[in-house]
Amino acid sequence: MSKIVVVDDDLFILQLLSEYLRKETYDVTSFSSGHNLVEHVRANTPDCLILDIMMPGINGLSLLTELRSFTEMPIIMISARGEENDRIQGLELGCSDFLSKPFNPRELVGRVKAMLRLAKSGGSGGIAATEEVSVHENSESIYKFGNVEIQPEFRKITVGNISLSLTSREFELLMFLAMHIERPFEREHLIQQVWKYDFFGDVRVVDDLVKRIRKKLGELDSMLQIDTVWGFGYKAIVRKV
């Protein structure tokens, strides 16, 4: 029996979601705050977590950051505000999916089922498998793309002699595209590579990431760039001098 944890300070929603999940024969544990949540996850290794963002005391985003330091279990975040920044920040910090309140509890149950199914199958999720380049780093590995150098082991990217400041998600996306230079990828495939799960939310989160990376690369006159492949997705290229 799969173990599900639900965290929400709204007791009505907490009870409603717990009841819907129990009807599917899941073993459900509920918390009305983030207190003791991390300890519970460490001790009980649940299969999926539903986590509200806005809670008194420690909020959902802070809890997500701590949880992602030791677990890759599927985490679905929910928020009453439904703001774009909440969605983007949650996805950047490592949540697997995001739902804005109000939502149909049956939709949440469907997403939980899909997440569990993908986790058991290794996260392949039906996206066509493609041959990947295997990169084995050592302390001296440096990949050069024009005036850009990438040191994967140290998660460091420099443009000229200037270090490029990137979030974890921005680094993962740019690194993946750079390791497959000139090769186009669909947004869904990039989501799978960067978040390590299939994602059931809005694929425009990739557009958000690309926009920010492009701005940072442009400010430093980077020769490594991300091109749009219209009607398909994105690819990395090296601009000629």
C-alpha cells in the first residue's frame, strides 16, 4: 500500500483530500503544519507528498528545500494564491507538480496515481527514449563553447573570466542543452531531464527558465546561446564570431 502524506493548515481541505486518497486505499498521514514533517518523512519514507505553500510558521517552500536535500519522492505543491511566482519558485526548488486552489480533489488523486506509476517505472513516462551522451567528469573536466567554460563537477559556468550566476534549475537546463549542442529537444523532454520526473503542469515553465538564462547569457555576451526551434522546443548553439 502506497504511503501518502498531506500537509495543509486548512483543516477542511486536509480532511477532504485525505478522505479522497483513502478511498483509493492509500495509507494517508495528515499534518496541519510543517512541524515534525521532515522527521516523519525521514523515518517513514512515504511514496508521495502533497504540500501546501502558505502555512503558519515554516512555509511549504522552506520545507520543500529541506526535503529535497535528502529525498527525490514525488512532491505535489498546492497554493491558494495561484500566483505565477509561486509556481515557478516551487518548480525551481524541486517540486514535481503544482496545483492552484480551488481544484477538484479527483484531479489531485489522478496526479498522485500518475506520479506513483511513474516512480515505480523509473520515470520513463511515455516520452520516447533518445540516445544520450554519457559524460564522465573528473577534477580537470572543462567543456568549452566559444567564450563559455563549464565545469560540471563544480557546477561552475564562466563567460570569459566572469562566473555566471544561475539557480540550480537554470544550471541543469543549460548544462543538459550544452552537452547536446545543436540537438533540439521538446519542452516535455527537457522537463523530464531537469526535474527527473514527468511533469503534469504547464510546460511553459521551460519557457520561463529559458528566458532567464538567455538574459543572463546576453548580459555577458555569451557565445553559447539557446535557440528556439519553432513548433518544437529548444536547442543550444555556439554563436560564431
